[in-house]
Amino acid sequence: MHTHEYITMIMHKFVNRSEELEKLRAYLEKRSLIIVYGRRRVGKTRLIIEALKDTPHVYHLCKEEEPRETLVSLSKKLYHATGDAQFLESPPSSFDELFELLGGIGITLVLDEFPLLVKNYPRILGLLQEYWDFGEGGSVVLCGSSVSMMKGLTDYGSPIHGRRTISVKVKPLEFRHVGEFFPGYSPEELVRAYGVLDGIPEYLLRFDPSQSVEENVIREFFGRGYLYEEAELLLRYELRDLSTYNTILEAIAAGYTSFNEIKTKTGMDGSKLSRYLSTLEELELVKREYPVLPGAAKRRRKGARYGLSDNYFAFYYSFVYPFKEEIELGLLDVPLENFRRKFNRYLGRV
């Protein structure tokens, strides 16, 4: 099978989302306000589209654009979904009008990357609250990759606090499903692929199943392919002060895992470091593990160790980020030698 044929096959195959799919479909049978979140590339949009296959809906991907442009786009999509000419002849000039029209047609509205719309038009949350409290329209699905912002939608003080029907967190695939992307790989090679890519479907699709893991790594990371830039793009999406987070993640990947070790390695103030580590834990990029020790809980907390909880980030900050200058210059001897010498030992943590 040629590579492009295999990718086409996988794109039409829905891997291990039966639980989330069943849950979404059940709630879409009634009027529901659904929040779907999870890190970028994990498969949120595909899950939503799959759940809505037999449900009248309008899907809109929010962008960095003026609210007026969003309204124009939504009006066209509503016309195509309903056949109602009023959406073209007299399109809504405000979101107030849009929600008023939606209240009469009972169609499901999907707003993907919803935090971008909130950023460009904060009033949308209040309007959504009114629509939900007093309207009679269909379901609304709010989807986003900014985990912190999506969680904040349901916090006390948010206009839609207490309105959501259900939240669905889309997680990476488990290791046992990786073989569905690489049917020709040995069990050992599957472990190697999982150790680099974790269970992120988009990343798994970037590896050519006809090539070895090492060949794919050389092309995608050391050859400055798609996966080379992805880690820092993800961090920029969630965080400011990227340089500080890079320093912390590199230190942990290098084996500095206690709080004092990280503090010494990074040279950061303890209280500042604690805040940064807490943020990384909230984003589920870093995990904190406590030793099994007898005695007081305080003693166990002092023995806590930090680790990278995502294999893709662990690989990137172990083998790519420390050698970015060499990779940018095309001087690959040292990065490749380091990868080949240390990769098997790295896999012991996976």
C-alpha cells in the first residue's frame, strides 16, 4: 500500500473514540450546551463531526477576524444548512440577531476554537447565556484547544457558569491503538513510535508507516519537518514568557526532577518557579510524583519528583530543543549521535 493510500484509509477510520462518541450523540438528542476541549491535534473536531453525522448542524471554525466577518460566514453556512433565503437576503448584523434567528430553527451550532471568538468579541458569552436561558433553539457545542480558557468558561463568574450540560475532555489515544496506524511495525518499533509521538492522531499520521521510526524522526525533527516546530507552537498558544517555560522543560527532560534541582539548574526564584510548574501541571505537560514513604505527608511532598507527562514534549526537549542551533544550521552529526546513543535509555521512561 502506498503511503498516501494508507493515510487516506486512516483518515476515514475513527480510532478508539467510542465512549466519547456515544456520550456526545446521547446529549445531542436533546437541547444541550456541550463543551469539548483538549490539546491541539488530539482529534476534537473529528470527534464532533463524527457525532453530528445524522444531526442538522452548522460548523464554524473561529478565526482571528472581525466579528462582522464571523457573522457573514455563519449566515452563509446557515443558508446552506437550512435553505432559508433570509440568511442571504437579510443576514444578521449582530450576534443578538443571529441568536434570535437560531432560536426558531432548532439547528445545532458548533463553534470550534471558541476562545478566539471570545477574545475578539467578549460580549458573546453574555449573549450565549441569554440564548440559552430564554431561547428555544438547538444545541450549542463549544470547542477549544486552549485548555485553560475552556476550563474557565464554566468557572464561577463566567456568564455561562452552570449552563453547560456536559464537558468532554478528548485525551490522546492509548498505546494499544498505535498499531492501527502502523500495521507493519514490530512491538518494539511501536514502543519507539509511541515514545516519540504519544497518542496524538495528527502526529501519528505524520510518520510514514513504510519507514522506520528512526527514518521518520530524522525527517520530521532533524530535517525540520512539521513536528519540529509543533511543540513551541503549542506552548505559544497557551503561555506567555515562552523562554522561561522552555528552560524549565529542558531541565526536567535532562533529569533535573526535584524542585531544588530544577531551581538550581534554571537559576529561578523559588516562588516564581513554583507558579510556573503549577501552570505546566494544569496544562498536563508536567506531572508531579510523590515517593511512597512512611510518615507525614509533608515529608512525602518534599520528596516530590517532576517529569514530563507527554511523550512528544519529552522527546522534543530531550533530543531536539537542546540542539536547535545545530539543526537550524544543518549540522546534524552531534544531534543524531546523541539521539542514537541515548534513545533506548530514554524509552525506559515511556
